[in-house]
Amino acid sequence: MEDYIVRATAANAQIRAFAARTTDLVEEARRRHGTSPVATAALGRLLTGGVMMGSMMKNNTDVLTLQINCSGPIGGMTVTADAAGGVKGYVNQPEVMLPPKNGKLDVGGALGAGFLNVIKDMGLKEPYSGQTVLQTGEIAEDLTYYFAASEQVPSSVGLGVLMEKDNTVRCAGGFIVQVMPFIEEPVLAHLEENIKNIRPVTAMLDDGHSPEEMLSQVLAGFDVEVTDTLPAKYSCNCSKERIEKAIISIGEKDIQSIIDEGETIEVKCHFCNTAYYFTIEELKEILAKSRQAVRK
């Protein structure tokens, strides 16, 4: 089974739902960043939430960013997603290690207290930005709170990452269920009962449940209509040209200082850890472009 996202409605469009399998893209993130098990679980949950939230956006050029600034040893995380199922992300301290809590990876302990920032760039003059306080640091509950507090959309978010003994990703995925303002009370009561009794996401995934099968559990008793599916993937649009622009942005003085050191430099992309190399001659060309930009 490959990674993908399902979009669906239920109860005559009184409920909208999203579910995703993200095992491969979370493993790709783990491999690229060399994350510890608890960092993999934390980043994997945020990547899964992010890729589903990205699929909620309407235009291919829309970009969603989730940032967690926190006091815990993980130091914070950033995830960026698009509307086509592409997502990327990183943790500030990928090697963080913590003892298990109640037999599970202590994601909440890794994050500690902090804030969740959600930024949506939809091509308008100013991007939409919302901020909420972390509720548990377990990420699913934090996204649930964000939807209710910042977007006024009552939601239930379930996220899970299960690790193998060799610290690779066994399975990852999740769901987001949201209710519309016109939802009828009996429908809401039934949905709440379903969510209260739902099995953990990791248990469903480990049993081989597809995104559709996860939704059939969450939305048991409702007529569910799958409206769309799209592939989900770890995707970074970095390039040497983009890194060059970043170098130009640091200013002439700092570029000249690097040139004076007389050695080829390595610059890594935060999101995918790809290394780009710039020789002294290339840096001199970048310095010339920087000076031209200043003159303009």
C-alpha cells in the first residue's frame, strides 16, 4: 500500500472527513534527518496532520506551514504542505532521547510547553496566521484545539506513528473529522460516541487498515461518500538556485567573509537535508549578484 489521502463526507455533508496513510513519507523524513524514535513520532504526527490540512486548501499554489515553538528538548518543529499531497518538515533537535512514558514514546515530554502556529499562504496580500497554546504536546489534541479555537470548526484529530525495533517506521497515518455548523444534534451525539470508542490510530494501522477503513470505523453508522483520493509524498522543492538566493540574502559583508576563508562551503536544506556545495569562484559570482541587487 502506498501513501495517500482520502477526502469524504458523511450524514448528508454534515460531516467532512480526511484520512491518510503516511508510512513511507514519515520513514523518508526519518531517513533524511536521522531522527530518534521520539523525534520521528513527533515529526511524523505533525507531517501527517500537515499533509491532511494541506489537502483542505483549494488552489495548487496555496502553502500551509505548521510551526511548533516549545520549551522541551526537541526544540521545535516545522512542517510545510501543499494542496497536492506534498509535505516536508524538520525538527530542531532530531537526536533527542527520552525514556518511554506509560510504555509509549513520550512526544508530549519532548515538546513541553509552547505554541502552535498555523500559517496559510493563499496568494493574498497577507497570509492567514493563527496561534494557539499547546494543550498536551501530543499534537493530535493540539490540532483539535487549534481548529476549535482559531478556525471555530469543531474537529477530532487522530494521529499515530508506530516504530519497529530497529527504529524504522512500521506504520503512520491519521484522520481529521470535522462537523458543519448545521449538524443535527443526533448526528453529533452519534459521532461523539464513535470517537469516544475508537481504537488508537496505531492499532488500526498495525492491523492493516486503509484510510477508507479507518474512516469507516470513525464514521460507523453513517453513509460515507469518498469524494477524492490523492497521493501523499515527502516532497522538497529546494535547489542550488534557491540556496544561492538564501546566500545572497545574508548580505555582502558575510559573503565576503566566507570568501576570505578560502574554502568551498556546504549548505544543507533544513527540510530534506540535501547538501549543496559552493566553490570560492561561485561565491564570488554570488557576491557580484548581491552587489547588483543592492544597486537596483
